[in-house]
Amino acid sequence: MMILGLTGGIGMGKSTVAGMFAEHGIPGFNADEAVHRLQAKDGAAIPAIDAAFPGVVHDGVLDRAALRSHVLADGTEMKKLEAIIHPLVRGGQSGFMEAARREQKRAVLLDVPLLFEGNAADKMDKTIVVSCPRALQIERVLGRGLPLADIEAIIARQMPDAEKRRRADYVIETGGTLAQTQAQVTRIIGELGL
């Protein structure tokens, strides 16, 4: 089973591209979605987050803005949060991989925003970076309701797009039409013999 690692900065189009791979029968594990489940009301990470960051959880519900204000400004606090979240996400990913092997999938796509930053790229057979112009990236994330200052802080914490592009086996440009993005996905699947 081939393991494809998908990454890219916030708002670059990872989820859209992962969906396109899924349409070709290549299932994906989305680390961001796993984090959202862990941080949902009474999610598995909530007790540890509540203990580590007093005041950000109320009645089992995480105040995401309050948590962001703690961790985006302080690298030590971010590492504390990552120490809670990352092992839980890895556990979910392991379960996904085991199920894919049992089902004899020809390939899987692991959507990992910090693929290079977290040194997970070495575990992938091929790495794919999604990329678009910065102005479009910011426009997309503003559409999610995040304040510009938070978006800039998130982007600043991530590896620069140019470096991700340099390290990747494949780059998918997502600044054009969906059909153009789909054509790139189809080409990669063909080149990989999937």
C-alpha cells in the first residue's frame, strides 16, 4: 500500500484535493478533522486541554479563540498543546492505516498540515504539496471567519510555502479552477500507477 503525504499551508486547498483523491478510490485521513473531533464538546482531548489551559473549556466545550490566544503568542504553550493533541491524532491515523491495510487499499492519503515541520515526510512514499498565491490563501481563510491577525500568526508558524514546494515530490497548484486542480490530481495518480 502506497502512503501519500499531503500538506500545504492553511487555506491552500488540502481538503479539496483530498476529496479528489478519494473520488479516485484513495481514502484519506485528515489530521485537522481529527483535531476538531478531539476538541469537540466532551472530545477525548478536552479534559487534558482544560487541565493545561484553565479557563478555555466551559461545560465540556472548548473556546477555540481563547485557546488560540494562549498558544499563538507563546511557543512553549503551543508545544504543551501539541503534546496533548499529537499522540491522539497519531492513534487515529494508525487505526485508519490498519483498516486500509485490512481492506487492501492500493494507496492512502494522509492530509497532515505539518508534514515537513513534524518530520513525518520520511514515513511517506511520496509527498504532495498544495499551493496557491498568498492573497488567495488569506482570502479563503478570512471566509472561514478567522481574524486577519490570527491568520498571519498561523501562517508565520508554518514552514514557508516555497520551502514546502522545494521538498515535495509533487506540487498541486490550487489557484485556478477546480477542473485544473482535478487534472493535476489525475496526472499524479497516473504517474504513480494508481
